[in-house]
Amino acid sequence: MTVHPLRRLGVLALALIGTIAHAGDGVNFKITNDGIIDIFVTVYDLNTRPRSVVVDHQRINGFTTIPASASADATGRANISWTAIGVDSRDRHCGHAVKRGLDSDASVNVHVDSDCGP
């Protein structure tokens, strides 16, 4: 049995429209400070050009979770990067990472585990 070329094209078009619609949705996730030190966190959406800030230098107390949302890529997943800095200016520590392929309700642990650069 052969599938008519126009029918095949129609199925492909519907799949593409579904992917585009899915990519337009936001992905909700959680940011968790996994340490005892209070920190300031900034989270960037890597799916936008230019990248956009989704959490802007927000203070997160130790072992506290905050909600965040970023745009979805073509697969429906979020791609983010984060930076963190300890609130104590006398003992400054920093952290950063990139997280790719986040599903809705994913949890991202953030922390300050290294010295800040010069």
C-alpha cells in the first residue's frame, strides 16, 4: 500500500505545526539553593536571542526553592544558565552552570562552591 504524496505532506505539516506550537510554550521549573549560604541568583534563558534574564539577581536563602519559567526549544525543553554569588561581601563565593533539556517541573540546584574571579 502506497501513501499518497499529498497525504504524507499533510501529516508532515501537522507534525511541524505541533512542534512549533509546543516550542512557543514556557517551561516551568524550580531553582533551589542547595546550601546554607544565602545567595543572589541570576538565571538566563538560552533559547532566546539575545538571551534573556528570567531571574534577576534574586536573593535565595539557604535550602529555599523559587519558581522560574523559560521558553521552550523545538523539543519543548528549556535551556538555561545560572550564576550565583554569596550575599556576604566579606567572604565572597560564586557558582555557575548550564542546564540543558529541562522538562516542566524540573529542579535546578544552585550554589556557591568556588572563589570568585579577580
